Amino acid sequence: MERFCWQYLQLESSLDFPAPEALREEACQEELFRRLFADGALAHPPPHRYQLAVLKELSEATAAQQKSYVTYHLSLLEPAPAATEKGYTTAAATPTIALLEARSLISALGTTGLRTWEAALHLGQYLCASDSGRLADGGTVVRGRRVLELGAGTGYLSVLCAAHLGAARVVASDGSDDVVNALPDSLFINGLQHDPSSSSSPARVAPMDLKWGHALVGTEDAAWDGGRGVDIVIGADITYDKGLVGALMGTLVELAGMFPGVEIVIAATERNRETYQAFLDAAGRSAELQVVGHVDFQVDGSRGPFFDSAVPIHISCFKVCQTSSILGPNVKLAPPILIVQATGKLSALAIAV
């Protein structure tokens, strides 16, 4: 803070702002105001235009650290219109998910899990379409099943599965301690908090620290998650870092070995073709994974949740080969390695272990 204050008094054009974690603190903001911007704080203050420019930049930097409530409208789960009373249609309850997010941040504290990303919203629409009977095959992906989310971030998909899609149990996992510690807030906001004194029933959603590439069962654990199984693994925007693809694939293969009937659904936004291709290449090289088919899924974003669909988003589906595909009987067979072209559609790949 001292360096920033002296730079400000010297009218430097490039200022070294306090660290993001400091700017989040109200005490830091009050101290900056008291020393630099309050009436009478400086005997010889900088020109008014310079003050405004610094205040604007400082405000933007501070706002980026703040969390705000964000509410997502689940349009595909809207109930049928309510009965007409006295000549008008009564409003039906609208399904929503509310989360605390730092919407202005791309990455902070070493994690990207402080906001909900496009692929999570896209995958959520696919899951909603499936479990509301809107897909041609009539099958459901989540209802009545035990779900593990990798890279849960804000917990959007975990909350969706538990609160709206009828999952039997959800484990919301992430490799960031800060993200895992924040997940209970998301659960509480959406009525999914668990009373630890109630030992008779397990939590509907359980936050978990899970780092890719590390052994899922530690030396002190008799079984993973207390011996509870997993039916389906989901993840969104978890292939953004080419350097993490190997660890991610290792975890997916280990999960398939632990739970032979598990199915895996991953949504990836193709911000960088090379990064997404690295994920496809890793799946193609793996002796355990094989692409067996694909299906297109169109999303109508006119009623929410709203997100930028200009960049292609792909949904990749993995399964243990002895079980039936979650994509249903209409999946078209494809060569073992399928390179998906960048289109405006959602492409779903079925990959068998």
C-alpha cells in the first residue's frame, strides 16, 4: 500500500495496486480513501482528472474481487402454465439456481472456480433436456443416480443435479481448497445444506477436495467416499489447461476402474483449438478409451440461462463398454478417433472405456 500511495502522489502513469487479496478487505479500501481521496487528506492533491482516472481503475480492481448473487433461470424445467383464474393465467414457480460469484474475475488465487462458465450452463441445459424427457431417446442422465462432479467451481451443476434433476447423491469435487471451502455457501443458498448431527441420512451434496492425478483412495481410507458408488461423472470447462490433461485422464481412467458401470460426461468450450485437441488426442492414445459415436444437441438460449455461444462447446461422453450408452440407441457409430470440427452446435462424443 505504501508504494501505491507514493506512486499516486508522484503522478505515476503506471501504478502498482495493492494485492487482490488486500483489495478485498474493507479495511484496505477505507485506508486508501482516508489517505488519498478524502476531503483534506492531501495538502496538495493531484489534478482532478488524474484522481478520477486512478479512482476508476481502483474501483474496477476492487469490484472484480467482490462476490455478487447471480440467479440462473432454468428455462427447460419450467412447469406447465398454472390454471386460469378470473380471466388471467396465474404465474407458476420458476426453477432457478442462485450462486455467489465473482463475475469479473477470470482467475484468482490460482483457480478459475469463482464464476460459472459457459460450458457448465450448456451442459446443464443438456442434462435438463434429458431428464425432462425432451430428448428423442427418452432416457435420463441424472435422475436417481449417484453423481460426481469434477472441477465443480461454484457448484452450478452439482446444485442442478441435486435440487432439480433428482440425483440420489452428488459429490461436488474440486482441486482448489478455496473453492471447496466456498461450496457450502452455494448449497445453503439453494436449500441443500446438511445437518451434520443427522447421522441417519447422508448429505445430498457433499463437497470434496479431489486433485486430478492423485490416488482417489488414500492410505488411511478404507474406501472412496465411505464406500458409496458413483454412477455418473460430470465436468465442465475442465480441459482449459493442456498441462492438466494427463492428470485429468488419469483420474477418469481410475474412476472407470473403481466403478465399472460409471458413465462420464464432460463439456468443453473450444477457446483454443490446440488445447481441446490435446484432450481428444489423450483420449485417442489411451488404451482404455475409444470414441464410438456422436450426437448433436441444439440449445435455445432465448429464455436462459444466458451465455455466449459464439465459441463452440463440445460434450464428450465416456462409458464403460459393457454398459449401455447414456446417449441412447440413436447414437451413430464413428471411427475410434473422431476429430470434431468447430461448429455452432453442441457435439456429443460417446467414448467407451
